[in-house]
Amino acid sequence: MALAGGLSLLTTVFSAPSSAPWGSVWRLAEMAVLLMLLAVVVRWAPRRQAVAAGVAAGAAVATWTLPLVPAPSVLPLAGAAAFWTLPVLGAAVVGGYPRLVEHRRCRLVIETRRSQQLELARDLHDFVAHDISGSSRRPRPPASWPNPTRARPCPPWNASKERG
């Protein structure tokens, strides 16, 4: 992509504007192809390569109309270049947004897995530490309280029935 953008930029700089009626139409078609390629590169290429290709293709698209400007003064040239920078930004957004969504999705999956791992670790700890080892803290009555499991003495009315 960087090579295609660089070649397009070189043809813009070193070629004279075409006098044929369809000459600039082919250049416009070339820019449309460069913009589509730019969107694909921004979406799928590694970041450094996408930046290099974006700069080359962006410069080529922004400057393709400069030889066609009739009175080459600074203001019309800057205006034409600024206007044709907008499609470059649009192609970068069209390719960059799905890339951003994919990055956020991957990060969300990692965070969700981590939270599930931590929850499983807590549950496993609770199970091993409390249920299996029996070390859970159960409230125990003080030693001064009567033990409910010992045999209780008979109530006095039962003793009176047995006597009499």
C-alpha cells in the first residue's frame, strides 16, 4: 500500500496534467482505489505498517488535484489539499472503527475470563477451606452454658409420678 501511494504521489509530482478529457477521471478512479485500499490496510495491517501506508496514500490522495489547479497560488493549493484530506480521514475511520471494536472485544473477553477465574478461585477456596477441611467457624456456646447433648434430668413431676 505504501508503494502504491508513493508511486501515485510520484506520478502526481512528475507528470503534467492530462489534456485528454478523460485524463483526470482515471486519476479520480486511482484515488478511489487508494482510499479503499487504505481502509483495508487500516483495518487489518499492523499499526506501524498502517501508519506508513496511510501517510503515503494520504499524501497521494491529498495532492492529486494540485496539478489541475489553474492558478497555482498557496491558498487554492492548500484548500484543494485540505479538501482531499477529508476522504483520507473518512477511509481511516471506516477501517479504524472495526479495528477499535475488535480491540475492545478482545480486552473485554480477557477481563471477563479473569473475573471468572477469580470467582472460581474464591468458590474453590471456600469449598476446600470450609467444607472439606471443616475449619469453618461455627458459633460455639461458652463453657458455662449447659451442654444440650448431655442427658437432662427428669422434670420433678415425672419423679413424683414414679414415687407415688
